[in-house]
Amino acid sequence: MLWKKLSVGFLVCGALSLGAGCSSLRLGAKFKVDPMSAIKIGHDTKKDVLHKMGQPKRRSIDSEGRTIFTYMWANGDGAGQLCTVAFNKNDVVYVVESSQ
């Protein structure tokens, strides 16, 4: 009885891992807004960007102490977008770069 439960458990785990390994990888979701038109350089602050775009995938700080947010999504079929938003020392946007 116990060996039947174990063998079924291994079979189910094997099927799930095989299905996950063969499926396309999705990363994040499409951006809520178009970053190039919604984020205003020299006007928007970190708080504004977080409100418009949500939490970034990566936050980093460069050698001069400026914050950089990186947003990304991919649908697993070759489409996706990467957006980088950099802030100056006053936490105001000074660079928005978006690529597909």
C-alpha cells in the first residue's frame, strides 16, 4: 500500500517537472503604462515611478550613489520589454531607456 502511494507520488513529481521544463518561461507582466510617454524626465520622482510602473525587477545603486530601477517582462514566445529608469541624487528621473 505504501509503495503504491510512493510510486504515484514519484510519477506525479516527474510529470510536473517534465511539464515545467518543456513549457515557455514567462517573466513578469506587460507594463501598466508606456514608460517612454508616462515617465517625465526632470519631473517624476521615485514615488511617481513606483506608482505608475509598480515595483521594479531590480534596484541598483551606481558608483555615484544614484538609484537605477530595471523593469522587465517576457512572454516566453520571444516578445518582451526591458525598461531602465535612472534617478539623480535628488531622486528625480534623469534617464528612461526602453527596448523591445
